[in-house]
Amino acid sequence: MLISIPGVIWGQETKWSLEKCIKHAMENNLQIKQKVLQSKLNESTYTQSRAALFPTLRTSASHQINSGRALDETTYQFTKDQTIQSDNFQVNSNLTLFSGFQKMNSIKKAKLDLMASIKDTEKTKNDIAVNIASAYLNILFNKDILKNSKNQLDIIKQQEERTKKLVDAGSLPQGNLLEIQAQVAAEELNVVTYSNQLKLAYLSLVQILELESFDNFEIEEPDLTIEQHAKQLYDVAQSYNLAVANLPEIESAKLKLESQEKELKIAKGGYYPSLTLGAGLNTRYSGAQKTRTVPDLNAPMGTRQIGLVQGSNTPVISFYQPTLTQDYGFADQFKDNMSYYVGFTLSVPIFNGLSAKTRVAKTKISVEQTRLQMETTKKDLLKRVQKAYYDALAAIEKYKSSEKSVAAMKTAFRYTEEKYNVGMVNTLEYNQAKNKLIKAESDLLQAKYEYIFKTNILDFYRGNPLTLK
């Protein structure tokens, strides 16, 4: 039978390895998806900042209907008691030649922000991978604890049967049986408690994996031994240097500092003048000019008297070209009214309400804040490396000690059990010996998984993948 959950299909017998869990989380975890989207936003910002170097190009067109007294912009004459339709067309382009290198620094800043967001995504992936490893090992630990608890329950039930036979034979008082039955109930409660803890451990892993249910979800149980997973423990300084070289959060902090330094250069660019090249063309059409007068090139030259010669009656004659009236349509007006311009605009900041100075001052503070954040990130990493290193050392020492303790407690318990079976010790002493053994075994398991986890973390800091193989 197959159970289907959005994005996940597994069979009842399918078991998830640590590697499979990590791979699934890298593809489905919502935090990672959010970080990926943020990187895409920063990529769009970077693309836009580069496009800002190119000239702008705008075109516009307008259509107007004027009624009553209005100015005809083609003739600059007023019209009255007419309804006039007019059109205006413009194409403009601007290119910033200099603006204090703000655009170039904006491109560099956007690129740094993009690279930092990519490193942040990698950090989120690393954090989730570590959380998965921790949750995975926690399941294995709780499985072993539950297994030990069930073994203890089996042992105490066997003891209950022997005690009942001795009581029935009159060799032991009834009180011994009641005490051992109470212990059976306590062990059954422990099994229930550890079963619930195992379910909660599974729930923690399933939630990290963004699964909706953990019905039939099961992880692999590799044969984990201290010897198999013993790794070379570099000293703290060496481990830290390797972590700085491999972990993305350090690189992200450096990139964010460089980004703020570029932001400071952008702010300082506000002190400089800006030079812009502009060009464009305009034309228009007016419905008030339905006709126009043009020379009639096919007609002979005409003459007319324009005056008299000074001191005589001799007329002064001038020649003129006869004209004719033509329709003045849209195409002709569009061509005749065309105008062009090209020019430079120099803008010099003299006083702008201290906005440039204030921006520079604020950005300087942001630079120092980012620098401190980078140092904090480094110190936090050092603390994590130190803790993982000394936790690993403590875990291996605890494991060795617990291993000896378990061996001694097993011998002591067998001896106490034999004495209990012949009535030489009471139930209280028997339970004390058993509880000491249970605690020693629990301490051994805790030390084992703590050591495996911490050594894997240190190995992960050195740039190696998390694995239990």
C-alpha cells in the first residue's frame, strides 16, 4: 500500500537514510525556498542596476479637444467659438554621463548583495542539514532507549513469574509479589513514556522535512559504533580556521560589509555634480489648420506696384509668385512641425537640507554596525567550534567511563538477581540494582550519540558532508 503526501511518496517498507532526509529537505523546506526567492529578487536588482547605465528612451502622445477660446500651438494664435482637435507627439532620451560614480557603485553593491544572499541560502541549508542530523540521531537514541526499556520489562515480567511461583510455594511472602508487580507497572509506564518520546522525535524530523504526516515513516538504523565514527579531532584553532574557510556565513558577513562600503561610496557621490545628455524630437497636429497657402509654381510670376521712386511719379514694381490653397492634412503637419533638440544638463548640489551629509553619516554607522556583525559572526562560530570540540572530548570520556560502569552494573545486577531469586535480598535492593544498570546504559547511549553527533559536526565544519556511513 502506498501513502501519498504532496511532494512525497513512500511505501510502507521504505526507510529514509540521513542522506535522503537531507536531500528531501534541500528540495522542499520552506525556509530554503524563501531564501532562494530572496536571491532571485537580488538578482533582479543586480540586473536593473546594470541596465541603469543605458540611456533612457521615452515616447508620449496626447490628443486634445478644445472648445471656445483656445491657443493653437501650431500657429500661436487664439481661436474663438471653434472646437479644435489637436495631437502632440514626443520622443525623449537621457543619458547620465557623470553622477559621482553612483551608478557604477550601485552595480557593485547589487552584485555583492546577490552573492551574500546566495551564501545566506547555503547557510540556511547547512543549518537545516545539522538540525536533520540532530533529529535523526535523536530518533536512533530514543529507539535504543525504548529497546532497553522493553528488555527491562521482559526481565521484570520473568522475575514476576518466578516470584509468583515462589509465593505460591510458600517460599516468599505475598508482599514480594505485590512489590514486583508494582515494578512491572512502572516498567510498562516507562515503555509508554519512551514510545511517546520516540514519536515526538519522529515528529521533529518530519516537521523539518515539511511532511504532513509520519504514518509509516521510518528511518534507517545504521550500525553505529564509536570506533566506526571516530574521527580525527583537530585542535580548536585548526578546526576554527577550517570552518572559517568552508562555512558560508563568514563569507556572507564579509560580502555584506563590502556592500555597505559601496553604499558609503554611493552616499558620498551625492556631493558631486551630475552631468546628463538629453535629446528628443517633437511634432504636433492641429485641426484649426485645415488649409494652407503655398506658392503656385505652375503659374507665371505676377507684378504689383509697391510704391514710387523718390521725387518722381515712377512706380516701383515687385514680382511675386502666385499662391494657391491646399488641404493641410495630418501627414503634412506631422512633417512640417517636427523639431529636434540636444543638450546637456549640469546639476550642482549647493545646499540640499544636509540630506547628502546625513546620508553619508548614517551609512558610516551602518558600515561599522556591519563590521561588528561580521566580528560577532566569527566569534559565534568560534564558540560553536569550541563547544563541539570539548563536547566531543567529554562525550568520549563519558562513553569510556559509562562502558566500564555498564559492565560492572551488569555483573552486580546478575549477582543481585541470583540472590533475590533465593530470597537473600528484598525487592527494594533488587530494584536499586536494576535502576543503576538502566541509568548506566542510558548514560552510555547518550555519550555514544553525543560523540557521533559532535564529531560529525566538526567534520561538517571542515567542509565534509553529514553522513552516518
